[in-house]
Amino acid sequence: MDKRTLGQGLEVSAIGLGCMGMSHGFGPASDTTEMTGVIRSAFDLGVTFFDTAEVYGPFVNEELLGRAVAPFRDEVVIATKFGFAFDDDGQQSEGVDSRPEHVRAAVDGSLRRLGVDHIDLCYQHRVDPDVPIEEVAGTVKELIEAGKVSHFGLSEAGVDTIRRAHAVQPVTALQSEYSLWWRDLEPEIIPVLDELGIGLVPFSPLGRGFLTGAIDSSTAFDATDIRTSLPRFSPEARSANQAVVDLLTRIATDKGATPGQVALAWLLAQKPWIVPIPGTRRTSRVRENIGGADVDLTDADLAEIESAITAVEVQGHRYSEAMEKMIDR
């Protein structure tokens, strides 16, 4: 697979693999042996960029990824994240925590669970309104100088936060949701990333599965699936948003591709420093997703998509009210 370069010269595969769903967020965790096979198959297929976080599980997703990539650790880029708060029992509690002492402890924990001597890309998972971003960036800078971290990233950060962090420690990548059905980054965030030379790593590039065409208004989710709490996944919203999938399906038919591949190809066509990280639990889906890098969307295709998508009013907020409160503005 072709490579792309994020900020600060970090080279990764054009499409990465988000590992969260293997053990967190989308129903019961999958068998670790099976998921190890999926991760290793992804590497065999050309994926060199793998994403996890301490909060996924919590903690077990980092352990899974560390064991899976151990045979080829030096050939891949591992990204993980700090910034959520945990209680005394090690369970996620409400709120965020990016105090310097917590950041240092979180990084040491991630290093241990991943079984590595450094983290290639370390994101602040959510902006902490109680800790100045300069203090967070300065702490990560110290960790970089100590050799524990190679690159600094932010997640769901706003323009002011990005600029202030970058002035202290150059930011390699911003990870935020971005796809054909959520484009709020375009007016302000993407221009700033372009200006500062920061890469963009879209999570949920397939709309948490919706843009693949595999979900409709009748789809039932497990009670532990986060989509049960997201307004965009109410049956009514799914029915209304089917127009987005219909558009992708029409383009995909002409291209001999799948709707999901067209959705990923659209992202790749926006900027050369955009690297989506679709998640999956199946090797067949990994193979399909990386095929999105081979779908050639012409200027006419992109213009057709733009014209059609702007006529669709996507229904439902992407997050619950509680989750929205944690997004930096």
C-alpha cells in the first residue's frame, strides 16, 4: 500500500487500522487470538499504522495490540492516547485528566502494556479544560526528550488549542471524526492543519459502519454498543440518512467498488496528509478497506459527490449530550 506523511515527517500506510472496536465500544470484546490474527493479517496486507488507547477496555486493547505486533514492532507505527480519568479500581470515571503527573503515569502504563520502549504517536485523547494545553504539550515534550514518545498528537481539539500546543511542541497529527457525513472540520480546522503542517487522522471514516451499507433502520445493536446512545443511530435518523449510502452505492457501482471504499477514497482525495483509520474485527473488511486506496475518484466524480452530498441533510447529532460536552471548541 502507498505511504502518506503526517506532520513532522511521520510516514504511515495510506490507510491505518483502528483497533478500539476489537475490545471496546461496539458490543462484547472479541476473542483475542482471533483479533491478533486480524491485526497480523492487516500488516501482511500493507497496513503499518495501528491505533489504540489506554481507555479502550480499559487497558486490554493496548495489551492486545502490543502482543499482536511484537513480531514486526520495528516495521509499524503505534498510536495510543492519554487523557481520561480513572478511579482507584482502574475503571474509567467521568471526566478527563491531563495533569502532568497523570500524563507521565499514563505513558508509562501504555509502554508497559504495549511491550515497547517508545510510543510512536501519543495523543491527548480529549482536551482537559482544567490544564493549560501549554502544560500538556510541555509534558509530552519532556517525554519526547526522554525517548518515551516520538510524536505528539491531539484529538478532537479546536483551532486555538491546536495553535497553542503546536507553539510548545510541534503537533504531528490531529485525530478527529471526519467523513462524508460529518464535515465540520472543513471551515476552520483543516485550513489550520494545512498551515501548520499537521496531519489529519480521521476516526469513524465509515460513519461507525453506516457508510458501508451494512446498517439500515432495522439493524439491532447489542446493549453495550455505543451506537445505541448516539442520536445519529436512532432508527429514524438511519432511515433519513440512507440517502448518503445510496449516493455512495451509485458511485461505487460505476467504479466496481463498495460504498465503504468510495467513502475512504473520498477522504484520501481531500488532502495528501489525511490518513483514515477504519476499524473492524474481520480480515475481509481490512482487505476491503485498504482497497479504498486503489479507487480513483476523478475531479468529475468528486464534483458529483459534492453536489449530491450537499443536498442531503444528515439527521441526528453524532454524539450524545454527555459526549458532546467533552469536545474542545
